[in-house]
Amino acid sequence: MAIALVTGASRGIGKATALQLAGEGYTVAVNYHRNIKAATDVIRTIVDAGGKAFAVRADISDEAQVLAMFESLDREGEPLTALVNNAGILFEQSTIENLSAERINRVLATNVTGYFLCCREAVKRMSHKHGGQGGAIVNVSSAASRLGAPGEYVDYAASKGAVDSLTTGLALEVAAQGIRVNCVRPGLIYTDIHASGGEPGRVDRVKSLLPMQRGGQPEEVAQAIAWLLSDKASYVTGSFLELAGGK
Ligand code: NAP
């Protein structure tokens, strides 16, 4: 059928999205950075359920690795029609006065440059302008782009602000080329990312502050992503879907 590339698909929201898209008939390219065991487990789950998937290792902040990843997709013999820009990082909770340039640059390199590079390569393959059959891109931003994440990770929030602008700009650039570009903004979702911020139990600590008073599951985000990629969303582009329990 067609390939869907999901970056950061070894764990969390990316993993749930890979499983969802495989169930809908895509051949899923499961991108990961370091955790080959987790990526292999995702592939096994998909194949055991009768689906198709393969792993592609690449650090999305590294241009050469992104190019090599897309070239490996080209050799699969199926068109790339869906990209989920999902891989993202954050570091220990901190105020701005304690942020180093090195940390800020690392966050931006993955969460912003990585998204740009994957969009660029996907557009080259999907666009009618380049002989492609069209496609859809979903960028995974965050409610943090609206809320700013004060005292925790404003660098991360700012990177997601850039993802929002990328979504708007790219959606307009390629709207007439057969490519839709949309964005999801999850809030507090139960994944490993909160441990990276130094607080694995963060969702349970702050969930009572949400209107819905609970955290979200990765599968709830995955279903929204899958809908935005699907023909059911055929007239939707440049849109932002909030998945944040009402906040
Ligand atoms: P997660 O559980 O920490 O998983 C992160 C994934 O990204 C892993 O598959 C990891 O691969 C991959 N990754 C990290 N750096 C990478 C790189 N440089 N190149 C390629 N892959 C890389 O994260 P998550 O919570 O599912 O987050 C997924 C996305 O949702 C992120 O963009 C995040 O900002 C966004 N988000 C999450 C929440 C939340 O509450 N969880 C809320 C809003 C937005 P390895 O397994 O190989 O390390």
C-alpha cells in the first residue's frame, strides 16, 4: 500500500501511532534513535497482528542521518504518503536563568531542525510538483507552545512554538501540491518523557489542575493523528487539534 514514517516510534505517542497506522493498513517505518529493543518490540507487535513495519534508525537532528533514512524508504518500493513528526526531547526541569546554550541548542536541533528536515524530505517525495502522489504530514507539537512551561522547560515550549509556525507555513506552501499539513498539541500524556524532565510521576501530580482531571493516554493522541492523516480529514490543512483535557 503506502508507507507512513513515524519518527520516535519506539516508545510513547510514536509507538501508539505506529500501531494505529499499521492497523489501518500502512506499512510503518518505525524511526528510533537509541532504543533498538523498544523499536524491535513495536515491529514484532505489528507483524504478529498481521501488519507490515520495519525499523529505521536515525537521529533526526543529524541531516546526514535523515537523508540516509529517507533514502532507505525509497528502496522499499512503496510510496511515502504519510509523515508523523513526533520524536521530541526535553531535559531536567529548570528556570531560564539556569539554561545553558548547549542545552537550548540540543532541544532546538531535535524538536525544530529535525522536524524541518523530515518535512523537507517528505515534501520532495509527496509533492505533485515533484511527481509524487500527494500525502499528509502531522506535526506533534505540545500544549506547552501555548502555556510556556514556566519553571520547567521554556526551551522545550519555545521549540514547540516553532513547530506551530512550521505547520502553518508549510501547510500554506504545499496546499496546492497535494499535501496536507496539520498539528496535534497534546497536554499531559502518560509516557517516558516526564522522566527525562526529572519527574516520572508528573502527570499524576498535576492532573487535578486539568478541567478533565486526568492525564491522557498515548492511544488517544494516536487516534487523532490517524484521523488527520486519513481521507476523512481531506479538507483539513493548517489546523491544530488540542489533546489536553480541556486546558
Ligand atoms: P517519549 O516517550 O520520551 O519517546 C520519545 C521518542 O522519540 C522515542 O521513540 C525516542 O527514541 C525518540 N527520539 C528522541 N530523540 C530522537 C532523535 N534525536 N531522533 C530520533 N528519535 C528520537 O516521548 P513522548 O512523550 O511519546 O513524546 C512524543 C512527542 O509528543 C514529542 O514530540 C513530545 O514533545 C510530544 N508531547 C508529549 C507530551 C506528553 O505529555 N508525553 C505532551 C505534549 C507533547 P528512542 O526510544 O530510541 O530513545
